[in-house]
Amino acid sequence: MAVLGNNRRYFLVPACYRIIVSIVIIIASSHLVRAQSNNPYIINGNASQINCNCYTLTTDDYNMHGSVWNKNLINLDSSFNFYFNVFLGCNYSNGADGIAFVLQPISTEIGASGGGLGYEGISPSVDIQLDTYENFEDNDPSYDHIAIEKNGNVVHGDSNELASPVQALADSEDIKDCRWHVMEISWDAVNHILEAYIDGSPRVHVQYDMVNQIFGGNPTVYWGFTASTGGSRDLQEFCTSLNAIFVVDSSQKRCLGSLVNFRDSSTSFGSIVKWYWNFGDGSSDSIGTPPPHYYPIAGTYHVQLAIEGNNGCESDTFSQQVVIGTYPKAAFGLIAPFCTQRPLQLTDESTNQVGQINQWDWMVDGKQVFNQQNPVLNFDSAGNHEVTLSVNTAELCPSDTITKYISLYTTPVLSLSAHDTCVNDGVPFSAIDLTDTTPIKSWYWNFGDGQYDTGENLIHAYQEGGVYLASVFGVSGYGCNSDTISDSIHIQSLHAFAGDDTIISRGQLLPLRGSGGTFYSWSPANWLSNPQIAEPVASPPQNVTYLLTVTSPQGCQDTASIRIKVYKGPTFYVPTAFTPNGDGINDIFRPIPVGIRRIIFFRVYDRWGKEMFYTNQYMQGWNGKFNGQNADMGAYVWEVQGVDYQGKILNQKGVVNLLR
């Protein structure tokens, strides 16, 4: 059938046609055959050989198909472990279609084009597919996946599926990431288990008797890779593994004068026949397990290994840096203070010529306490303490041990004594050293009001009331700071108020309104109903000033006064002239009420009877303006009416002169 886009439509080449195609390929590519005269692989379709052990299955083009088969039959009665490197291309979003590892007994010249990964319809067969395109009609998942199928099947979920699809990469949905990945395929002939790993992570497996249930009891099959593209494309390649690698055991010493063991961990699809060691110091070897190597000079060496497989292919060179280190010299410093209950910083000052220090073994008084470079110690007891340090390197080269002795002094402990008081009264502050063996040399006070002082016992006066957090710390003669201790000090501030100065008429009773304290005392006591309460009633016959003293339960006091003028009345005292010129003196014309409880009205008229001003507000007056303009100088008539303290209505009239 013809290929339609990326749908899995394919054509299987008929046997007779395959022979013709094979002949054409051999004739057209005779130079390639000669180049591969020792190559055990048969190359079909668009596949090509890249180098000794690597092959392109499809180029990055549409409607490609290729297969590479090993011409030597393998026997499934024996277990195998095959390692391959696979490359699925770089077209992240729309690359296709994928590759498959196939076991089949038919031929080394078969394959299919289109979306069937090059193996669709090959039966009998077992394949492990790496599918990179989502074909909905085949129930493909959205991610690049790996599955195990039989008899050329590409549809997931039917009876020909041996292992359901899972994500090809353990940590990514896309294997078309422009990177090579290691694919390991193993067959356990005893337990009939077929498994596939990608980059060392197990992906799919199945327990199935392939020999009897698929291949009719015939254990000999061909193996190879197939691939195809359709309406989408990608470069798809594989290599039979030939990976040189060696390991330097991290647990062995790599120090000047010691022997270094190199362990070959190379992987190869076939057997390894040669090793090419270069130890970086001008020496080399050609065996799989070289004898322990001696480096006479410390330094960094670039050790290399290449291998040759039994197919005559040579690997890339694997290189690893090996450091032959020197033995470090341990050293450390101390950062004061040397006080109990205070952090003591240790500073590593160790040195090394070659290699990296990565381990610090600190011991305090014979006990291992830290494995940090710059630890912090905290001692509970004063006296002499032993601190030792030894260091080691990444190359396991240990230092000698260095020891220092530290004299630790007791950190002082304080108590604070103070009490609440009143504004402007001195507060006695006292600090007590509770550690008799550690005399305090310096004291540092913070009174919480922005004021500071030194000394063991002090008196401090607060200017305003409130709650203040006072604190103190001391420093011993050995430089050890105590903890800062603090206490809340309540400073009481009283605000006595005796009332506003006022005037009354003779015989009028005046209730006083004292406030600001708990206890009250008025002086003089003359003409008061009770001089020891907040609101006594005064009835002075003459002018008097009363002094109020308020007291709190703590004994704090404050004073205030009130002046009372006594006039004949009840009446209104009204001036005969005023000068509203803005100089702040006699600018307002108002009646002064004596013994008057309320103003009913206060009016001013010009000589023709026009009302120039009106108010019913107590102590409000005329400023000499009318409608915002200065009134003319001259005489004006006024009248006022009010209610006196006995409830009687009082009327008065008169004339005032406006002067400027």
C-alpha cells in the first residue's frame, strides 16, 4: 500500500521482490559491501553505516524506512544481555516514527515503511518498540513510549501485546531530545523473561516462552533494528555498544606514595579484545585489569582508556581526572570571647598543597563533636578545655592532629531591682552580680526613655508618665558579657484640674469641678462645702483663688488652681466704647455676664433702628462689621436679656461708641 502522511500504512516487500531489491542494492553499493566485508550486519532500505559500530536507520526525511540485521542467528535457549546506544532525533514536537529491536527467524532482508516502525506485519516476531509518534488509531499514549509486541503488531491493547506501553524515559515524556541513550535488552532463557532498560532504568518486561509460543519451538532467530518515517520525520540511529569506562574506587587512598587501582567497567556488545590505558604520567598498559599504579609526584593526572571490540571497532577515549594528593597540615584559630554560655567560633586554617580538604574531625575534651569546617562551640563550665582538629582530603590523605587548650571564664549572671514611682521622682536602680567568682567591671544601663548611664547603683528620674522597659548588662573583668536583663517601670503622671477661672455674683453658689487624682484637697478651705472632695460647692463673698492638690494611691501629687472674681449682681457689665481696629485690644463688643446662667439675646442697633448684630450665645460679641463691611464710627444702641442663676429674667439697655 502507499504511505499516507504519518499513518501506519506500510508495504511489506514480497519475497521475490525483496530478492530483486537486494540485488539492486548490492550492485549499486558494491563499494559499501567491500568496506563491510568483515561486518556481521546486513543493511536494508534507507539505512547506512556511520562508522565501525554505528548505523543510521532513517535520515531526517519523509517516507523513509531502514533495517539492520545481524546475519548470525542467535539461540534463544541461551540467555543474552545486549547493550546499544540509540538516537531518536531532535524534532521534539513532531518527530516520527521510532525504532524497534526485533527478533525474527525469517530473513535479514525484510522491513516495512510508513508508521509501522519498520517491523509492522513481520510474523512471527517479537519486538521492543520505541515509538515517538502518537497514532490515535493504534491507541498510542501521548508521550514517547516503549512496549513489547509480537508478530508485527502495532496496536496497543490487543492480544498481540506482551507488555503495555510506558514512558520511554523515566524522567521525560520526550526521547527525541537530540541525545544518545543507552538501551539494554536482556533475555533470561531459563525463566523466559525479556526485559528492556533505558539509561539504566527498567522500563518494560514480560515473562513469555517465545521459542514455543511464537517461533514454533525453533530457538534460532535473527536480531536487528528497524525504523521508518511517514508524514513526519527524524534522524534515527543506533550503535552496538562499545563504551570505554573505568572506575577509581573512592574508598582507596590516592596520596603521594600510595598505589592506585584502576577498575575497568567498559561495556561492549561483544567481547573486548584490547585495552589502551594511558595513566597520564607517560606510562601505559594494554590489559583489562592493570596492576596498581604508582605516581611519584603529587598532582592532577588525566587518565585515559580506549577499548577494541571483537568486531574490530575501537571505542572513543574515556578520560577521567585523578588527583594524587599531598598530606594536609591541620590548623585552626579561635574568635573570642572565651566565656561560658557564649558561642565560641572555631576557624579552620588548615592548608594543603595538592588535593581538596573535605573532612574536619573536631574533638573537645576527648569527644568528637563536629564534622564541619568552622563550627561554633558552647561551653557550660569554666576552666581549661582541650580542642583538637585533624583533617582529611577527598583523596583520603589524613593530617596529623593539632591540639589547643582554651581557658573559659564564667559568664556573669545579674538581677535588677527597681520600683514604680511618680514623674520627676528619682527611681533607685540596683544591679546585683549573682556570680561571686566573676566580678563585674562595667555596667551599662538603658532606662527606656532614651537615657543611658553606667554604674552599679543609680537614681534616675523620668520626665513623663508611662511604662518604661529599663535594662542592664554587665561586663566582667575577663570580657564576658552577662545577658541583658530588663524590668518594666510604671511612672505615674497626674494632671490636676481645678476648673477654668470664672466670675460669679455675690451670694451665688459655684460647684467646683476638680479632676486628675484619687484624693483631693482644696486650699483655703474657706467658703467650701467640703475641701476634701473633688467637687465641693463654693460661695465666696469676695475674690478668691483656690489651690487643688490631687494625690494617687502611690502617693504621687499634682496641683492646679482656679481664680474666682465676685461681683455685685446678677447683672451684665457692658463697656461704653470699643475699637475694632484689629490690634487685638478691645476689638469685640460683648456684655460680661455675672450670675447669669443663660443669654436669651444680645442685639445692637444703629441710630435709625436697623439691627447690626444679634446672638443668643454666651460670651459672643460684635466685631464692628455689618455684612462684612466696617460699620461707621458713632453711637449704637444695645440691649441684652438673660436668665440669672436663680431663674429670673434680667433685661438691660445702653449705648456704646464705636471708635477706630
